[in-house]
Amino acid sequence: MKLLLLFLLTATALLLAAAPVVYGDEGMWLFNNPPRDYLKKKYDFDATADWLEHVQKSSVRFNSGGSGSFVSPDGLVMTNHHVGADCLQKFGSKEHNYLRDGFHARTRADERKCDDLELNVLMSIEDVTERVKAAVKPDMKPEQAFAARRAVMAEIEKESTDKTGLRSDVITLYQGGQYHLYRFKKYTDVRLVFAPEQQIAFFGGDPDNFEYPRYDLDMCFFRVYENNKPAKIEHYLKWSKAGAKEGELVFVSGHPGRTDRLATLAELDYLRDTGFPFLLQRLNRWEVLLMAFSARSEENARQAKEFLFGVQNSRKARLGGLAALLDPQLMARKKEQEKKFRAKAREDESLKDARGVWDRIAQAQKVRAENIRKYTLLEGGAGFNSELFVIARTLLRAAEEKAKSNSKRLREFRESNLESLELKLFSKAPLYNNYEKVKLTDGLTFLANELGAEHPLVKKVLAGKSPSDRAYELVSGTNIKEVAFRKQLYKGGKEALATAKDPMIELARLADPEARKVRKTMESEFEEVQRQAYAQIAKVKFALEGTNTYPDATFTLRLAFGQVKGYEEQDGKHVPFETTFAGMYKHSAEHHNREPFDLPKRWLDKKDKLNLKTPLNFICTADIIGGNSGSPVINRQAEVVGLIFDGNIQSLALDFAYSDEQARATSVHSAGIVEALRKVYDADELADELTGKNR
Amino acid sequence: MKLLLLFLLTATALLLAAAPVVYGDEGMWLFNNPPRDYLKKKYDFDATADWLEHVQKSSVRFNSGGSGSFVSPDGLVMTNHHVGADCLQKFGSKEHNYLRDGFHARTRADERKCDDLELNVLMSIEDVTERVKAAVKPDMKPEQAFAARRAVMAEIEKESTDKTGLRSDVITLYQGGQYHLYRFKKYTDVRLVFAPEQQIAFFGGDPDNFEYPRYDLDMCFFRVYENNKPAKIEHYLKWSKAGAKEGELVFVSGHPGRTDRLATLAELDYLRDTGFPFLLQRLNRWEVLLMAFSARSEENARQAKEFLFGVQNSRKARLGGLAALLDPQLMARKKEQEKKFRAKAREDESLKDARGVWDRIAQAQKVRAENIRKYTLLEGGAGFNSELFVIARTLLRAAEEKAKSNSKRLREFRESNLESLELKLFSKAPLYNNYEKVKLTDGLTFLANELGAEHPLVKKVLAGKSPSDRAYELVSGTNIKEVAFRKQLYKGGKEALATAKDPMIELARLADPEARKVRKTMESEFEEVQRQAYAQIAKVKFALEGTNTYPDATFTLRLAFGQVKGYEEQDGKHVPFETTFAGMYKHSAEHHNREPFDLPKRWLDKKDKLNLKTPLNFICTADIIGGNSGSPVINRQAEVVGLIFDGNIQSLALDFAYSDEQARATSVHSAGIVEALRKVYDADELADELTGKNR
């Protein structure tokens, strides 16, 4: 589920959301504003400050797009296989396919450092709403307002980083209703400890993705190091002896990526008629491209595996979201809600500034719809579709942006973010010429089709050649495949770039003025307008519902909760809350053990050794979404009872509205994890560390 | 290659083409205007009237979208496996997968009748240009002109059918430059004799499609019956003892589907920036849909197999065509050519009517671009994507159109075409509820995305439900799955339809006014305008190049010719003209015998029995395109030396311009066919019939 972040946020700005009156086990709650009363009343559970702090600091964000948690005092981190996959992919070579075959470090010395992985642990939250809002004067034009806000955020972040040494990000909540400063402890020495075969982690493949019942061992373990030693961790989650039980209250602490729960009708219309269809058009295009490329050889398939998984995962998730947007019942609920909000603004004199904002948001959607294709192609990079292009542009822009004062830079080049940016930029992750060429050819073709082959920029970009000839020339000609060369250019700045005349950087230079221009249009005429408007809607929301609510997801730490619970299908069939190893073998047999329903040899050989009644997966009603992948599921004692890895098909509508009728979050069961580690993988040392046997 | 017809022609009108001055072995020649002088001069070959008549009447058109030939006096027809696949797919059931497993009737009694297959043999050609042109008066508006031309064509066809009993079609050549009446003998009792496994017929699958070297046994045999007995055939092709030899002159007699060789620049721009991208968007969408559906179970995969193959085949072909359109060198040649044509029109007073036509064609492209999406969704049916919808609309329109006089009907309902239409409409080919539902859900979603969910027609079509709920309701509720019910409605006409209130027919009724409207717009403002304009361009072409030339492809019989010949890759590597069985086994081993490079068990078992040096595939310079699949390749003596099934990647540009530098047509070698039949399939009786052993 994690890829949502990559495929939607890159092409759009963050959204404000005014949440509905919550009901049932709804909510992706802020750790500084948890639903204590509700938990107390409904579940007789007291979410104490200590409990909250412990869970917060045990939670880990994977900046590659997922969640995780500390599960031992020695820095052991648990997440999903599909979250660790980015690292497994980058380790791979023609000779080694770790994604397919798995990985197991039997000793600490065997643990293998990931190339460009950054983990974040949230240490503190500070409300900086007033300072941010004060920087934007009422008479500023949107463009000025945007720049002023960007400047003050960069300032706050730099001050905080200088003072605390922690990664500091100002997070926009309620899309402008509130601004909180999040400080993270950062880990960049992250080593892979254990991963099973993708075949079992993603058993059932794309057909079973987002389906339930499910049978996936979607787990992966890393260890964070400091000073070349396993980090000593104060807050980590202990292992539950029993694991998840039917009916019990559980919590999910993780990083939901994005929701659009209280987007206005105008924005939902945009998403339904323009945003999602265009995204799906791209995903379809890439899926076909990558499938065709992969079919040509095993080595091609290995190179494209992780990207292909992400594309297929997003495609299925987005189709589910689009289905929700095309569901008249859901849209009727949204209409009702907007009516209520507008009436409140009309009646309440203190909310008079909110009265025109729905129209302003509708107007902003027009700007968005007019610019989204060009924005996605040029600024989002879909018109190039190449890692090498991304590297080239980062080098080009770094030279330009670093020459400016911190407060004037494009946001990703602000001082406090440079370390994270450099980690990515100087990644030693392998790049494959042929693969890059195939993707770049596709990107250039897409660019020509969308803008028209006679568009002046397209003609400049293609330079009198066909897309495939041009891609060949660019990929063969560039030297930025070499990390040392990248470092040299990064250090040398504008002059070094001018001297180098690297063809890929020159390509980025060609496209950059128009890319910056369309970004600026989107920032000032869509993002800023919308942000100011949603800030007003947030006021209406607070006036109607009080402030004990939660904002839309922002890929920052949230607490969700719910019950371990089955559900009824539309035909009345009951779907039980958990599955077992026995069910997995049966599911495989029912599909004649054919891919992707085939099991690794090891699992066939060890079948006799396993307790087949051990639970493998289970579901609960917690409110999650893409980005939550790898989140721990814990009980009242903050013990691990499971590991989130997916949601069922019905959960795909959670992007727009929560429901506990059928929507469920899917987890690996803690008992299944230990049983597999001990009996299938002979990984007793890891199972012991998890369960605290030797502590 | 055959699917081009299905996926491009359905959404556009026929095009005129003015051919360039031919060079080398260029040309898809009319049988009533063959390149006799050129053949005589270059190859010292005399294409006598007898030779031409013999080849013409030995050639067979598969109305499902391919070509074939008679290869025995007892009605045996040779074509490609992928042409026969439509029939194999329709034979299939959950228990039998003939597409995968092949089929072999060892006796005549075992030969199995195809459900809705019509074969055509061209018996005569008559020039009716004057009569058609006379029906259109100079002062008519495009809409009137279109109606008048449609009326006179329907009249001519009906007269001819009444007189001769033959299927009679007026064919538009040079897009309005000429009109010829083609009379076909029709065979509708067509029985399957032999098909190998798809695994060997399409060895290498999508990755090897349109590639060379190649190793496919893409063959299939049918037999036509009359009065329940094998038809006695006067003109059939004898088998060559030697088979294709390097350097020899060969001919291809078949039915190329469509080319755009002399489309104006404005039209090429349209295809490059709008037509091809939109088609590829649809193909990508369907490929992803069908791949995901197929992955869920073997039975799903069986149901979707043939459609999926068609989509993938078209996708690769169209990507090749798009690459040609984005090739500046090709476009420069086109520019040069148009300049010459325009200069001629400017200078030659007798061509003064042609002077404004390039602008008129450019204007017609605007109409086309504005309407193509709606046209494709509503009239082309992409907004429904369901066989059941197609049946429903045919029933609805049949009731309306048959009530009109012959000359006023939509062209497909003209008297002379009704038999062919009924053959399709009353096909017993299986329909699968779940498969139909999945496709219809996709179609309705596509419709909503393209027109916008608030579009009045979309709202009417969805009737307050989500696409998937609506699709479920429609597919479950309709009775037109029953052929008997269809016959009843067809016979009962409007009244029967009104009484039946069948939900799928009511859906078609909802959409039909807008579908007809956009069709009318396209017919009068694009197709008719363009047809009149290209008729003028044809005059310029004849004035410049003489009339010894050929029109663009129209899925009617053409004669191509060329040499059996290898070529040089860009890196200078020589690609030899033929491949062998030994090469096939090697190719499989190099891919670790993994799908789609795995060989059927029979081929592994029989390897020792085979002469591995036997040629399997070969290439030649003949000018072919999609629709030519299944064409016989013959020598000077009109003996079969091969069987066309594909072209190489470079041949995909032939849509726009011929070249013999690298572009090659790919065939199964006649010797490979016989070797496989005798040694692998124990089909001596079939091999004997082909080679005339017992004659």
C-alpha cells in the first residue's frame, strides 16, 4: 500500500481536510491530540501520557514510503517485506536476487547496510501555527503568500535543526488550519537482518493484493546502527505471548500517507474526473511497459521488479478509490456534509470569511485540471521517466538553489533537508543502461503525445531525433551514473555543471524553465489558494465538531485503533477474522500451485514441522491507508500482536470516508511470524530477540 | 498482426491514399492492376492473366481479420494459428482448452464446424467509379453527399447480389479516387482440421512478437464444406518441393488491412498526436484489465486469452507505428512529398480543384480530434466494452434500420450484408457472465472518466449506481445470452423489443441517439470531406505518377512480391534469411525454457525424430501489413513456399512508408510445416494432402 505516496503526492500538493464527526473506531489521530475520552468511554482504556510517549518513540518511519517499529533494545526494526523491498532491490545484481530469494544474516556481522535508507523517529511536536500564520499578511497576493510561508517554515526548521540537531519539519495539518513542528531522530546506518522470499511475503501476488482472506508473510527486519554498533533503544515494543485475539482492542501506530476525507465536492469532482483517471492512465502505461520489458528475460524482470510491484499496487488501490468516487451513495454523504458546513458558515457571523471559500476551491480545481498534465510531465518527471534524469535535475537545481538564501529556495533544498537529499543523491544503488533507456524512451514518447510533437519544448528535448534514438544518446552519453562524478558536480556548483556539459544535465536544463513555471503556477494559483480556503473550512469544522478530531493523513505519525473482527460479504457470507498456515497450503492447492499461488520449496519441505493451526493473517477495524504498511499492531499493553501490511478491497474507499462495516486493515499475526522464523527459517536467534527470550 | 483491423478501423473511417512513386519491391497491388511491367523487367517474370486468376481464386479472406489460401482440391485452407484462434477460443470450455492444447481431426468426421466464421474468395472485380461519382452532385452538402453515396453503393451491391448470388461489396480505393465492385464467393460451413499448441505457434510470446530471428509454427488448417461435403476447389495452391530459397522471387497474396502511406501531413499529425496515443491509452487499459483478470485463475485466463493476445499484438504494432510517426526522417520525407503534390496542383490548371484540399483535410482532422473520444466510446462501444452490449445494439438497430429502405440504412444493415451480419449475431460462441461484468465495469468507468461523471448521458447510463453495481445488474438481468431469444427479437422487430424490456437493449437504446449523432458528425464533417478531398489528391497523384500504382490497404485482396533475403542490423550484424528447428531449441534453452520460451512436451519428446536443420521461419522483402496474416507465400509457379505470420520491428513503419532496407515479412517455411506435421504430430494424412502425395 505504500506506493500511494510516490504516485499521488509527487504530482499534487498536500490537501487540507476537514474531518467529519467521527464515529465508531474512526480516526488517524495525532499523538498530541489522541481520542482519550472515546477510548476511556468505549473501551475503558486509559491512553496515558507515558503509554503514548512509549508508543510514539517505538514507532519508526521509513522515508522510502512506509512504517515500522523498534522491537528490541538492540535496534531491531520490524516492517513489511514490501517496505524493505526498495533496499532488497538495490542490493540485487545479476548474480543475486534477494528480492526473490530472501536474506538472512545469522550473525550481526552478516547484517548488510542499506544504501540510501533513512529512518525517522518522532521525538517531539510543537505547535507553530501562530508564527507561520503571522508571516502571511492579509494583503499579500497568493504568490507572495506562498513565498512568505515557505520562508518562515524554512526558518523555523533551520533554527530547530541548529538547536537540537534533529531533523525538523513543519507539518501542515488541516491543510493550513494548523502547523506543527515535528522533530525526528534520524537513522541512516540501517542494516538488513532478515527477509523471506517475496513468493511467501507476497503470496497470491496481484490477484490477492487488497483481498481477504489472505495468507502473506509480509515481514522484514532491519537493525539501526550508531557509531557502527547496534543502537541502544529505550522505547521498543515487547512481543505479545498470545497475539491478536478476536474482539480485542488493538492500536496501529504508523504513517498514513494521504487521505481526502473532507475534500470539498469540487475537489472530489476533480479527483474523479481528472486526477484519478490521469494517474491510472500513467499507471496502465507503466504496467504494460514494465511487464513487456520483464517478459524478455529474467534479468530484466529482476531490474524492474520493485517498480512494477509499486505500479500494480497503486493501480489496484487507485481503481478502488475511483470506484468509491463513482459510488453515488458515498457522494451523497459528501454532499450532505458540505451542505451542513456551508450552512454553518452562512449562519455564524464569526465564520463569515469562510463563506466564499468553496467557490475559491472550485476555481483552484480548474487551475489544477488545466496544469496537471504539464506539471506531471515536467515537474513530476513523467515526461522523462528515468532515474538518471531525476539525478541530473537534482544536481542542476542544487547548484541554483544552494546559491540562494535558505528562505528563498525550493522547499526540498532548504538547509534542514540537505542531508536527507544528499543521502538519496549519492546513493550507490545500481542503474541499468538498457532499463533506463527503455523508460526514457517511454517518457519522451509520453511527453510528445501529451504536449504534441510540434510543441517547441518537445522539439528542443528531442533535438531532431526519435524518442528512442534520443534516449539512447542521453543514457549512453551521461556520466552521472558515477557517484564520484555526482559529488564533484554537486560540490562544484554552477561552474562545474557548465564545464561538464553532461547531456542528461543539459536535458534537465532545457526543460527546467517550463518545469519551474508550471510549478509556480500550481503553487500560487492552486496550492496557496486552496490552503487559505481550507484554513477557513477548518474553522467551520472546529466550530461544528470541536477540536477533538484528526486531520487528513500527511505521512506523519498517527494513532489508529479498532477491534479484531471479521465481517459479512454482500451475499451474507461471513469472513472470519483470521487465517492459518493450513489455509495457505489449501489456497495454493486450489490454484494448482501455479504462480503467484506457488509456495517456496522451503515451505513445502517444512510443512510437516509447522503447527498448521497457527494464525497467519488477521483483520481489524483500525483506520489505515497507504503509508501504514509495516505499522505495528499492539494491544493495551503496547505489545506486538501483529504487523499491518494491507487492507481489503472495501478499505480502498477509506481515502474518502471511514466505515467499519466491511473495511478492514490486514495484518500478519505475531504468532505466525514466530512460528515461521523458528520452524521454516531456522531463525531462532531472531525469534528469541523478538520474544525477549534471553532478556 | 491481424488485430489492427479491429482496433483501428472500428474507430475511424477508411482513408484515401495517394501512393508515392514506388521503388524496389514496394506495393500492395490490385489484382486488376498488377505491376506486370516491373516484374517482367526486374525479375523476368510474366504475370499472365491465367496466373493471376489462379492465385486470386486460390486466396481466401478470413472475415475475422486475416488471410488464407486453398491448399488442396478438397477445400483445405491454410492460415495462421493466430487467425484460427478466434474459432479455437469459441470452441473452448472449462474442460477443453483448444487454444492451449491444439486440435487434430484425424478423420473428416472429426473436423469441427466453427460457429460464426465466414470465408470469402474474390471472384470478380468491376469498376463502378463513374456510377458512384455520378450519384453525388457538386452542389450537395457533405451530409447529403454522404447519404447519396451510401445509397448508390447499397443499390449496386443489392443488384449484384440479386443477380449473381455472390457477396458484393463496393470498395473505396484511393479513398474516393476509385470505386470497385468486388464479388466474393462465401463459405460459412468452415471446419477446423488441425491446430498445434499455442505454445509452439506463438513460441516466444509477446517478447518475440514482431522480432526476428523467430521460431514460430504459426499455422492452422480448416476445410470448407458445401452441402455437408468438402467443397471441390478448382483453384488451389500446390506445395513446393524445395520451399523458400535465399534470393528467390516470391509473391504474397493476401488482405492487408490498412495503411496510411500517403496521408497528408495534417492527417499524420492527427495520428501522431491524437489517434495513436488515444488508441494506445485504450490498449494499455485493456491489457492491464485482462492481465489482472487472467491472473486470478486458469479459467479466467482461458476466457480472456484471445482478446488479450489481440490487445498485446496491437499495442506492439501501434507502438512501432507511433515510433515511425515520431521519427523526424520519416516525417521529412512526407513533407517533401506533399510539397511536390501541392506544387503540381498549383501549376496544373486541370488540377485546380485540388488546390484547397490540404486545408480541408486539415480542417477535417480538427473535427476528428474533437469527436474521436466520444465516437470511440459511444459508436465504437469502448464505453461499454462488452459482447452483450454489441449484440444488444445490433438487435436494437436492426429493428430500426430494417424498417427503412435499403438505400437509407446504416451501411452495415444494407440488404447485401444481412446474411453476414446474422451469422455473427446468432453465433453460439460462449459468453461468460463474470468476464462480461468485469469488462462492462471497465467500459462504464472509462465512459464516466472521459465524458465526466456529471454528463447527462453518463448519469442516465449509470442510473444512480456505481459502474460495478450497474454492470452486475445489466449482465445478470439480460436474456440475450440465449441465441433463441436473439432470433425471436430480431424477427419480432421494434414491437418485440419494446415488449421484452431487456435491460441491455434498454441500455443500448439510452446511448443510441448520441451514438448516432456523433457518427453522423464524423461521417459528414470528417469522412465525407476527407473523401472528396482525397479524390482530388488522387488525381494529382495519377497526373504525377501515372495510374500504374496501388492504393492504400483496404482489407481486400492484394498482390505483393519480393525477395527472400536477410538484412543488416544497425550495429552491422547480419541477420540471416532463415531459422531452423535447431535454432528454436537453442532459443528456448537460452531462456532456461521458461514461459513464453518453453516448448510443448511433445516437442521435447520428439526432438530426436526431427531433422533439426529443417528451416522453420524465413523473411522476405514483400510489402505487407496487419491483415496479411495467413497469406500464402508462393514462387513463380504459384507453389506454396511459406506462410506469412508476422513482420519484424522495422516493418511496423510500413504503415506509412515502404522500405526494403531492414523491414521484412516473416513466414513459416513450407518445409518446416511438413516436417512438424509428419514427425511431431503424426499427421501424415494432412501432410500428404498438402504435398499431393496421393493425387
